[in-house]
Amino acid sequence: MSKHCFLLLLAACLCACQPKTTPEAPATIVDAPADAAEGGALSGGPVIPFTPRPDQLEGKEWPAAKVASGDASISCDLDYSASGDGEPLLDLSHDGVLAALKPCQDAGIVRLRYKGKIATDFTALVERVANMAGRLAIDRHVLDLDSSGGHVEDAMKAGDAIGASRWTLWVREDSSCHSACVLILAAGDSRQIAGKVGIHRMIRVDSTASTRAELSQELREVHALMKEYLERNGASVAVADLMMTVPNRKLRLLGEEELQAYGLDGTNAVQDDLERIVLTRKCGEDFVRRKDDFSRAFDRECAQPGKAVEDVDECASGLEQRFGFPDPQCPGDSPLSWQEASGIHVSGQSGVK
């Protein structure tokens, strides 16, 4: 397998996925596969506006935490059909996370597989894996997600942590992302979705309301925070409105066009803009223009269905030379630079695609 295979497969999905107008295809409504106790879109506790979380992970004395709402494991590659999902991660102490991620240091990539509910411990999980990956200079983080949902407040906290620490989110063909889990999708730098994604209304648990008006006010407050969250993470606020229209016992499955229209699949628009601004400051406008030209040419000439991996690799290498890469002033930011450094190998069947 060519050493460029992973980047080429990933690049085909990451090139200029711009939001479209909302599609008019008929909605697919199915019975929700899990009740509120197993997932769903739950809301509870006081409604607290967004504020940046303080860094609690300095040094080695981390607050006590463990994975209790699902199953987590760590792998250093993407080929789950050949390598499985790696070693279970239960201990979220500094030393426990260090031991789990240390084997991934040479590969330069960590895949966190999580199957379970979105709860407080999930936020701790992604924060701690990202923190340790940064300490070990592991630049590529993939969250391999399978969840029926959980608490929307925890989903937004986890999403903001994900948005601050550069994750690719993956819902593979044997997995799903329902209810509150959809809020997680908004936060990734890139989202690669092959499984089912569905939404429905949230349930307000532990409510202090005693009238319809009071309950409505509580939901409006949470709804407003969801809109703010989606907006700052580059997704459409229409997702929050759409969630309110589907009964909690049902599930509206989002199709590929809807996922792209709502900013939940492919490249995160906000992150893409931010990276272009930073890259222009660092490498100049000409570098960014040539990199854009490379991406468009790759889509036209290399990323064709059914094309052999070796031919795609040869095509991409030719494009590098045509557009002046690797760039002598910014070699580490050239289109295939990190792939050459890490030497990732992955099959087309099991890779993020």
C-alpha cells in the first residue's frame, strides 16, 4: 500500500465541502432505537451560558475521572478490519492516558474509538486524550464514534473541547450517531460519515418547572444555547430547530445532502477559514492559492471512482511538482507533507473516507 494512501483517501473528502441550500427530499422518520435511559437527547440541571473551560490538566495531577458511560479504546492506525479497535482505555489518570497513547507516538496518529452515551466522562475522555496527544506531538486525532446520544449540555461541552483540539470525527458504516451525539459532529475539523445520523426532540429531566410556560422557558434557554454552540462551530442553527420538530420516540435520519447542508459532514467551514487565515500569515497568499489549486486538480484528475491506489499516488506526486510542492519556505504545510513524515498505511475499505 502506498505511503500516501491515507492522505489521498482523506483529501478526497476534505476538499472544499461548502454548505448547500437545505434539500427538499422527503424526511426519513423511524422509531428511535434507544429509550431515554440508553441515550437520546436529554437536558438537565441549570442552563449555563458558554464560557471557556479552565485548564485542569496542567502537570501530572489530573482530577479523578474514569470511563463509565461507554467503552473506549486506543488504536494507532485506522484499519479496524485488520487491527481491531486497539487497547481498552479505562484509566483516565495522567499515567493511564500516557501509557495508552505512548505506542502511537511514532505513527503520529491516534484513533479513539468510543461506543456509548454522551456524558460528563466523555468530555473528560476527549480532553485528556487530546491533551496527552499534544504532549507527545501526536498531531492527528480521529474520534471513531458510535453513540445513541446523551445529555445535550455534556455534548456541547465535549464539542467545544473537540473544537479546541483538532479532531477528525468518524461515524463508520457499522456505527451511528443519534440525538445529542449530532452536536458532537458540529465540532470536528473534519467529519467522515458512513453510518446513520439521526435527530429528535430533547427531554428536559430534573426540571424545576410546574407549568407549561415554565417548561417552555427552560427549553427555550437550552435551545438558544444550542444555536450559539452550532454557530460558533460552523454548523447550521437550523439543526436545533429541526430537532424540536421530531417526537422523542421517533428519529429523523439525515441524508448525505442534509448532513452537508447543515455543516455536519466534510470540512468544518469555520476551521477551514481559520486555517486559511493562519496559513496566509505564515506562508503567504501565493502558497495558499497554489494549495487550493492542488486540491481542485486532485479532485479533477486523481480522485476518480475505481482508480487504482498506485495511479492515485502517482497522480498526486505529479501534481505536487506541478504546483511547486513541497514548498521550500513552508515544507511542513505542503499538501502531502505530514503523510510523508508519518508513513501511515491503511486499506481503502477501513480508512476514514
